[in-house]
Amino acid sequence: MYSETAEGKKHAMYQTYEKIGENRTRLTCDLYLKNNFIMKIMFRLMMKKKYEKEFRQSLENLAAYMKETHQQEHKHEHEHAG
């Protein structure tokens, strides 16, 4: 599990990684907001789309990183096999 808490502790993100197969991992992300009426309204009006955009970008970055890592491992295996 990996977590991040914002300064001022107004929100926290928890990421859970679970191995579900030989080359598969399930990622679950939970975002917790401070239980406060104004925070909820602000999130719905202004922050939700920002978080969605940042989350999508993070997933794209993770996919690129994993692809590059896999390619490097595959290349390394072939170098030592021959």
C-alpha cells in the first residue's frame, strides 16, 4: 500500500497494489476528503475534474514506465541467454 496526505491534511490518497496473476497487478485508488460541507462542494465544483485529469496523467506515466521496464528486462534476458 502507498499513501499520500496533502499538506493541511484536507485529503489523502491510498493506493493498494494486489498481485492477481503472473504479470498482472490490480491497482485500487481511494481518495479521502476531510468531512466538511464546504470541502465537498469545492471538490464537486472545482477539484473533481482536476483530480481526474491528474489521475489519468499518472496512469499514463505509470503505463509508459512499466512498458519501458518490461522492455529493458526482456532485452536483459536475451543478452544473457545468448
